[in-house]
Amino acid sequence: MAPQLAVRDPLLALSSPRRREIVRLVWSDERSAGEIARAFEVTWPAISQNLRVLKDAGLIKERRVGTSRLYRADRAALRPLESYLRSMWSRNIDRLRLLAEAEERRKSKR
Amino acid sequence: MAPQLAVRDPLLALSSPRRREIVRLVWSDERSAGEIARAFEVTWPAISQNLRVLKDAGLIKERRVGTSRLYRADRAALRPLESYLRSMWSRNIDRLRLLAEAEERRKSKR
DNA sequence: AAAGACTCTGCTTAATTAAGCAATATCTTA
DNA sequence: TAAGATATTGCTTAATTAAGCAGAGTCTTT
């Protein structure tokens, strides 16, 4: 990955289906990076990178406990985008798209 | 692990059987961190930490190639300790001890 | 409009850093 | 000197950083 300079733009951050699904996961519950990673069919670093983008954009908050890092949606910051997110979530488009892509990856690896 | 401030003392670095075995592995051949890790029955980070101690003590040299790091003994720096090392190696005490410890860990985990 | 060159995004693999735990060794001090 | 407190070592688990690759989108230039 390129140097990954901090992206502060919330819209850019939420333009990715993967990141919208992550936000969905931490919308009501605080979750560790590991729990989040397990919910998707990609590697830990892939999730770690997406968490970073969301954090840089100020959309999620991180709290460290022991060796874990817990993430939670920053609802205040997400306020203006909430209805957009809810409509995406309700249609489940993102989730299906990500599953399809995972399937693709599995296939092409074999 | 504590902050791990750089240990520059070669003797201290070589006081560990694990690290003596690592030096043995990279004595004649340059090897990647991964190759070295695979040679032992402990986790990658454990090996990474030991490589760091050896490097800080100036006993091994690191070279980066792509995403890999290659390590090799610094024979010049090891000169005065070479006969000590060779005698340890020839008796294979360290290797056996490490194998025994791995066995221990396996047992106590079950 | 097609062909090639660039850039961007999201991922993988390789390796490290960070925090903490358990066992041992090393200091007190009563 | 036995008993407890404290430090040190070597590991594990959790998570990140670093480098690079492959595919999609965007720009030329012809």
C-alpha cells in the first residue's frame, strides 16, 4: 500500500462497502479489531487498514484495553450520514457484494 | 515484554540457547526471518525479538529485500566468540534443551 | 475510438511492535 | 535463614506497519 497519508474526508471513507459494513458492526456495540476481522473473509491487516481510514476520518473511536483495541462508531460525527447509512444497510447491498467478492477470491486462488 | 531497551552486550546476547541456535542457522547462509522462525517451535514474534537482541548486540546483519528481511551472522564481530560457539554447537546441548522446552510447552497446554 | 501509460484502491504476505503472563532468579528485611 | 517483594527473561496473543501486486478507472496520444 502507498504511504497511506491520513484521509480526513468522511465521504471518501464511507465510499467503500467494506468500511460501511465495519461501521454497521460497531454502530451499537464496541468491538475489538479481532472480532471485526473475523466477521469478514479477508485478512487482519486488510481490516486494520480500513479501521485506520475510518479513524482518521473521525468516524470511529478507539480505546485500548490490554493488548486489545476496541472500536465504536462515533455517532455524533456520523449524525449527518446516518440516514444514508441506514438505507444502505437496509438493502444489504454491501454485505452481498462483499460476500460475492470473497467467493471470487476463493475461486481464483484454487 | 518490557520496553526492550537495546542491549549492546554480545555476551549477554549469546547467553541464551535460543539465540546461539539462531546464530548457528545464519552462520553460513543468509536466511529470512520467516525461515528462521520455521526452524523453531515458537511463534514468529518470539524469534523476531531474539533477532533484535542479536542485531542490537551487533552479532548479525540485516538486509531488506522486498517485504522480507534477510539475516546473516557478522563473522567479524563474532570472531572472538567463535570457538565458544563451535564448542556449544558441537555438543548440541542447546538444540536438545530447546526441543525439550517445546515439548514441555506442548504438554502444559493440553 | 483503441492502445498504452499512470494512478488508485483494496488486498496479500512478511515481519514487527505492544502488552501482559508465568517462571525463575535476585534482592530485602524481619 | 526463611518469606515475601521485585526484577528479568522468554514467551504468547493482539494488532499494526511495510512492501508490493492485481484489477479498475482515467488520462493521453495517435
